[in-house]
Amino acid sequence: MVLNSQENAYDKSKRSHYHQPDDFLISIRTAGIEPDVATAIRCAEEYVKAGCDYLQVSTGIEWDDPTVDAEGKPYNQFCALGIRFHEHFGGRVPVSCVNGIYEPSLARYLIENGLVDTVDLGKAVLADPAFCEAVLNDAPFVRCFGCPQCQYGPGMPHKCPAETKRNARK
Ligand SMILES: Cc1cc2nc3c(=O)[nH]c(=O)nc-3n(C[C@H](O)[C@H](O)[C@H](O)COP(=O)(O)O)c2cc1C
Ligand code: SF4
């Protein structure tokens, strides 16, 4: 282990935590609510203190927080957790949100409005890797069908209807 003394390009601070010799970023997928957002943020504070460079905010197991609200927003409650973390950690470590980002316009909305630093994409890119090109350049893409159980899950046959649709277009 060596001391990472590189300048952090995000907040320009000098990092002072330990990394492996070939230095790399350490990101942690952290609970956004457990059982409430304030407790989840306190847990994430410990990760950041320990040297985490980048927070990816997901859900938690217990939800007991009436302050989480995405009513009338284009994103869902899971993304709302990432946004809350970004409000707290913004400028210190980059924060990413996840869940339900299936339209390129939503990915752009979250970034362009400064709600988070990055977005994590799951099923959108499993359904069609061209989703990223659609975000950047409005390229055509096949939307995730939102299957009750994603076909790429463990033990599943990987028969993704979006992939079938893409192949049919070739
Ligand atoms: C096939 C599949 C496998 C996943 N595996 C993991 C995993 O190993 N660890 C994890 O934290 N989340 C995992 N997830 C959850 C995703 O990271 C993501 O949180 C979830 O799919 C919601 O985002 P989405 O709506 O963009 O798909 C998985 C999701 C899918 C569909
Ligand atoms: S299997 Fe269904 S839920 Fe999973 S990526 Fe394909 S279309 Fe989306």
C-alpha cells in the first residue's frame, strides 16, 4: 500500500489516503436509505473519510423516511436518493444515481441540471448498448421492455426481448 498524494481532479484537494501501488479510483455503491437518508449519509461519510473517491447511491433494505420524494419529478425515488447525496457530498466526491433511467432525455436531465455527477445505467444498456450513443447524439436505440424479471439475472436464459428486437432489425 502507498499513500495517494495525487491531486483530486474533482475538488482539487490533495488526497491523503492509502491506495494500491497502481493508483486507481475507489467507488462504493452505498445505500441511499438505511432506514433513513440521514443515517445512510452518515455511513457514506465514513467511506469518504476512509478514502472512497466516488459514491454510487443505490437503495437500502429498510425504507423509513417520509422526506424521500420524487412526486412530479421525471426521476424516481431511487434517483432522488442519489440527488440527496449529491446535495450533501457535491464538490467533495462525485455522486452517481441509479434506477429507472430508460430514456436518454432523463440521463441528460439529471446531468445537465447538476442533480448528480454521473448516472449508472443497468437495464437500459443491457437492452441496447447503443443507449449511450442515444444519450450523447440522439442515436436510435431499443428501449428496455421492463420485464417483470430481467432475463440477464442469475439463472435466467438471457432471452432479452430488446435484444431480439435489435437482431430483427439487422
Ligand atoms: C441482471 C442484473 C444484475 C445485477 N447485478 C447487480 C449486482 O451484482 N450488484 C448490484 O449492486 N446491483 C446489481 N444489479 C442492480 C443494478 O445495478 C441496478 O441497480 C438496477 O438494475 C436498477 O437500475 P436500472 O433500472 O438502470 O436497471 C443488477 C441488475 C440486473 C438487471
Ligand atoms: S431482459 Fe427485459 S428487463 Fe432485462 S434488459 Fe432485456 S428488456 Fe430490459
